[in-house]
Amino acid sequence: MVKIKEKHYRIMYDGGKLQRKIKKKLLGLMPSKKDLKNRIKNTKIIRRSPYGNGYTYDYPDDNFCPKCGCEYAYNTGNMVGYPEEWIKYYCVRCGEYIAYRDNGEVWHKLMDYKEYDEQNKVWKE
């Protein structure tokens, strides 16, 4: 594990620019295109129930950016008034828009790579 200063974490999660050397220490090297395709192919969409009240939603079992393979993301925070909820998530490494939440479940970009069977209400592998 690499020790990183607190100021670098703050810069990274606020969407700021870091030096390349520090960014490599934090995020590691990018995977090859073949590894990334295999990782996307092996990702399954599962049903989650995080709240314990019976409410469930679909989400990938492996949370990463489909463009660069980075597992870290920062979000915009809630962009509307209290009762409503609208949050966008971006990749820390490449800045790609990877997920959003709008008054309900989180929609991840990996879900666009999978097919949903409307008749049987399941995700195809």
C-alpha cells in the first residue's frame, strides 16, 4: 500500500489535476484492452437490497470504469433541492461519466453493455 498525503486525495476526489507520478502511485497502471474487454464480459448485473426495507435495484457486481478500468469515482453531490436527488459519478483517472442517480436506483454505464430481457425480467450474460 502506498502512503499518499491527504491533500492529494482531496485534489483527486474533487476532480482536480494531479501530477502523473502521484496519479500512477494511487491508481496503478491501466489494463490492456483485452483485459478490459474480458472484465466487462465477466461482469454480472445483480439485484441489491442495501436498505433492508425490501427495496431492490440492479447494479454491476464489479464497479469500474469501462473506458480505463479505474475503480475510483468522484461525484457531483446532490444537484437539486432536498426532497429530490440527482447525482452524477465520474471516473477519477479519465473523467468519463460512469453512473448517475436520479430519485431512485443508480444507473451504471456497464449496464449499457448488457442486454435486459423484458419478458423474463432478467439480465442476459
